Amino acid sequence: MPKNTDTKAPGFKGGAEPNPASETFYASALIRIRTFMLVLAPALCAAAWIRFGRLPAVGFLLGCVIAYLNFQWLKTGVSGLADRVTNSGTKESGKGIIARFLLRYVLLGLTAYAILTSFPASLRGLFAGLFLPVGAIICEAVYELYASMFHGM
């Protein structure tokens, strides 16, 4: 006997109705992640300067800038691709989406090459800075956990 998966069917015992406050909370997660990135980058850059010196901190800052731009371009690319697939909103060309996708890697490669040839000590900082979105996502996860435990989101 197949299970009833229709949410509108009588007798469906799925979850409760969606909470509009929760939907708004989770819909703004990308904005919070971007804000966490903007807060973490200068704080961690200052800590890198104090702990490791000027050159690694500059490399870290460049890595943070690339990571932030990559995050923004990826978000825009995914939105453009979704609009293109669903044929809604603006119709961005597929070539433009692919060009920006590839430009991210060209930018990363050129920056890594420039740092490697000019200031090899900054290369580790650059690679560490590329993990800025990971730190921001961890901050968002902790914030969502806090909100779900203490505010019922």
C-alpha cells in the first residue's frame, strides 16, 4: 500500500503549517552570511597581521577579497541561471554566466601567480583568506542554532 504524500489530502499528518517569521528568517541567510564575511575579514586580517606579520596578512586580505567577490558572483550566477531555467525575470545570457564563472578562476590564478612571484610568504595567507565564506557559514549555522533554540525559529 503506497504512502500518502499529498500534503492537501485528508488525514495528512506532515508537519505544522510553515511559520512566516521562520520563512523570512531563513530567506535572509545569504544577507547574514555576506555580513559575517564583512565583519570577519578585517578582524581576522588584523589578527593575522599581529600573529604572522605584514606579508601574510596582505595575502590573507587578498584571499578575503577574492572569496567575497567569488561569493557575490556565484550568488548572481546561480540567480541568473535559475531565472534562465525558469524563464522568469531578466534573461541573462548563458555566455555571460559562464564568463563570470570562469573569470573567478582566472582571477584566483592570476592573484596566486602574482603573489607567488612577488611575495611567496603571502601565498599561505591568500589560501587561508579563501576560506572566509566557510567561517561566515559557520557563524550563520551557530546563529541559526541559537535562534532555533531560544526564539523558536
